[in-house]
Amino acid sequence: MIDWDKLITEAKRSRSNAYARFSNFKVGAALLGADGRIITGCNVENSSYGLTMCAERTALFKAVSEGIREYLAIAVYSETSPPTRPCGACRQVLYEFNPLMEIACANADGKIDKFTLSELLPEGFKL
């Protein structure tokens, strides 16, 4: 059972670390490993926008670097309305690890939208 309240709280907390000096568009993510560990990430902008990293990929890359390879869910927190969904690049990177991953997108208004990754990225690319 996924503790969505805890995962969303961790994503919200991580959002406060975002480096978004150009857009002020701050996002936090909290990734739940199959072993129960929660790995957080925030977006990190760069003046060369193409080098910006999203919160979801930050969390995933941190988890991979720590040896975690199996994931159950991810929460994404922003203050947009509706809640921000993972971008296409993040969807594809997450798909590599678990096409059936559960996703909760939450915002400051308390709105929470839930999906599976396959709903957001049907027929994602796999070698």
C-alpha cells in the first residue's frame, strides 16, 4: 500500500530546494522504491535551458546512483493549477524502470490527480 500523503509531503518539501531562478517554476518529486525508501528530487534550471533537469529525473538518477532499481510510485508537487504532470522526457525515463508505476500529481490547492505511467505514456519506447 502506498502512503500517498507521505510521498506528496516529501515531494512538497523537496520543491523548496528547487533552483528555478529563471522561470520561478518550482517542482518537487518523491520516488518510492520497492524497498520502501523514498528518494526526493527538485528541478534545477540552467541559463542554457536545455541543460535544465526536472525533479522527477533528479529523483530517479539519485536513486539509481544509490543502487535502487525498482520503483512503485512517484509523487510530483507544484503550485500550478491543474497539478503539473511529468514531461515527456521524464515519462520515458521512468518507463524504462516500471511502465506500471503509479503517479500522483499534487498542487497547493490540495488537488491530486493519479495515473499509471502507462496511461500517461502509452506504448513507451523499449529496446
